[in-house]
Amino acid sequence: MARFSINLYITLVVSRLASKSCSFLEQTNNNMLELNVEIRGEPTLVPPAEDTIEKGNLYFLSNIDNFPLKITTVYCYRPTENEGNIEEEKLVEVLKSSLSKVLVHYYPLAGRLTTDSEGRLVVDCTDEGAVFVEAKAHCTIQEIGDDTVAMAELVYESPTAKNIIEVPPLAAQVTTFKNGGFVLGLCMNHLILDGRAAMDFINSWAEIARGLSLKAPPFLDRSILRARNPPKIEFPHHEYASIEDVSNTDDLYNENVIYKSFCFEYEKIQKLKMAAMEDGIVDKCSTFEVVSAFIWKSRTQALKLRYDQRVKYVLVVDGRLRFDPPLPENYFGNGVVITSCVTTAGDLIEKPLSFAVGLIQEAIQTVTDRYMRSVIDYVEVKQPYLTMTSTLLITTWTRLSLDTMDFGWGKPFLVGPAYAPGRELAIFCPNPKEKNVIDVLLSFPASSMKIFEELMNI
């Protein structure tokens, strides 16, 4: 039962990254609309349209299916110009019918997480189905603005789930608005899939909703990422190493925590790249590398950590094309791994931006097939958990096909996370209005936010 205990421990340690129940969170937008959402009827289950090929069996999950978080997103659709208001009954009928059909192909989402006789996390292919909720918002969709983190009421989360293992793989809430338009809110269990796989699933769902055949059925055999026998750990995997909190960082979050989105326009990104390369230590750097380095450096400075405090940066890297051979293009599951870099707060603050960029580039470059196979074997042997003391975890959504899913009423005009990220997490999102612009979403202690805002004004 070791694996089960570890997974529960991870849930307790990391759940604050995904929890919206942060009672001391203050949003910075004073004009934020308070949504008045009415749930209509009880949640229902949408099972696959027919028995799936694995019904009654246990579905293998790999050791990188190990992210105990919830992926909560909202997809906002305007009223269609040619049809006027969307008929609610037709909308629900189309979404539920197509969901039932697509679950035949994506059957792990219709099952439930459990553990096998060895305590290994698996999916019990019960064909129980996805949770489906209907709701009505007492405002127009034009009133919701352009900040999706105000939309937690538009995503249904199981009130009876005691831990992440009990969270259903998929819960969908469709909310209709006055004068037309709707929002599809999804809560998906990251232990089963990552963002790329989630986008593949949602686009497949949308294809079937439009009456099309599935273009690319998912590749479901995760045994291709099974641990080697015997395991072969070739790297130290500092990402799982714990850090002593000599700065009492937990005390910083006993005060109010403010969520804010910071916009990085093209000109600002180019300015950061020039700053990172001006000393000649870094020849070139990507937008993700330089903005990540800048955020990590500025955050550490704003928190006023002791200079001898060790600080860790954890980043999520898509390994699909880094495996040898690469994972199938339509691989359904988690194809991402984490890597990290560690330094002291003093070095991060005092040294030029190129120092942080170089650390991040080195961490990314280590993610090879050998490294990822080592991760899989390390988890098999060590059963590690991720501690977040003095750590910043950054994940990017900028390369995900977030705005392509058309269920028959056009593409969404706004897509994003449903609520603010936790205190150790920053999310890179594409700007809903302009290309070549990214929004960085993060939370911060109120007393440190002013310093951080000043550092952002480069």
C-alpha cells in the first residue's frame, strides 16, 4: 500500500496549488462581476454510448501520471449571429450525446481512479461516465469580462471527493446566459492526463458534436512508459529534494494573498532578452526561458528571502518529442515531466538575469530520453513526493490549442483557468486579445505585491 499512501501525501502537500478555497485570496479587479449561477437539477452521469473494450478491467497508468492536481478550465461562447440565442435544450442534448460517443474512444475518462493489489494507481474501467451539470447564469455573457479566474462558479467540482484520487476524471458544467451564449467549464484530473491530452480530447469531443468522424483516435497504451526491469536511475532528480525553510516563508502567507495577472508584450519580452544577453553569457534565449527567469528572480527579491535561503525553480517540460522514439502524436495521458534548478536567493538576486536564464536552459537541456526514463525508474523505486518549500513551479499553456474547439456554435472567444493559481504556482497563458503577448498569472502576499509590481515595470 506504499504507493497509495504516497499519493495521498502528495495530495495533501500539493493540493493548495489547485484549491480555489483560499479564503484569504483577494482579487485585484475591484469591478469583478459576482456571478449568480443557479445549478439546474442534480448532476448526472454520461456513460459511454456503448460498452468500451476495457470495461471491467484495470487500466495501467505510468509513473509520470503523477500530477495530483485538477485542471479547471472555462470555454466561453458568444451567441451565434445567424441563429440568435442558442436553444438550451438543443445545446445540452448535443453536448451530452457527443460526450457519450467520444467516451467510447477515451474510456479512461469514464472510469474511476483506484489502486491495484500492489497499491499502484490505476483506472477502474467501470464505464460509470463523466459528471455532467446544467446551470443558468443570471447575467449576460458580455458582462463576464476577460479574466477567467473570476469564473470558479462555472466549473463543477465533486463535493464528496476527500482527496484527488476520488475526484472524477471528468466533470463538465454547461452554463447558459441571459440573451444567449454559454460557458463550458471542465474539471479534469491531472493524474489521468495533461494539458495536451486534454486539448486532444476536447477537440475530439467537438468534432463529434459537429457530426464529424474522429480524425485521430487516441493512443491509449501507456505501458510504453513502464519502468525498466531492473530500474536504472541515472540522474539525481533534485526536483524532489526538500529544502530547509530558513526564511520562514510559510509565515509570509498568513496575511492576505493577492492574485494578479501580469502582461508581457512583445516589446517588453524583447527588452528582457536583450538584458539577458548583454553580458555575453547567454547567446540566445526563448520567451519562456527569459520571462520565467525574470519572474523567479523578481519573486525571490520581492519576498525578501534570506540570502542563504536555497530556492528551487520547477518547470514542466513536454517530453512527447524528447522520448526516443517520440510518443505517438495522439498519446493520451501525461507526457510531461518536471525538472528543476536550485540556487541561493542571494545568487539569484545579485547576479545578472543571464545567471537565472542559464540555470533554466541547463535544466531544460537535461530532459532527454535517458533523463525521462530515469524519472520513471526513480518514481518506481523511491516513491517520491514533491515538496514546495521555497519553490516556484511554472507551467505554460501558451502552446496548447485552447481556442480551437467548436461544438457547432463557433470557437470560444475566451479560454483560461477557472480560478487563481496557488501560492507556489505561476501559469503562462496566451493573451485573449493579442498574439505575441503572454499573461503570467500568480498569487502573492499582499505586503510583497507592491515590490513585485515595481520590479515588473521594466
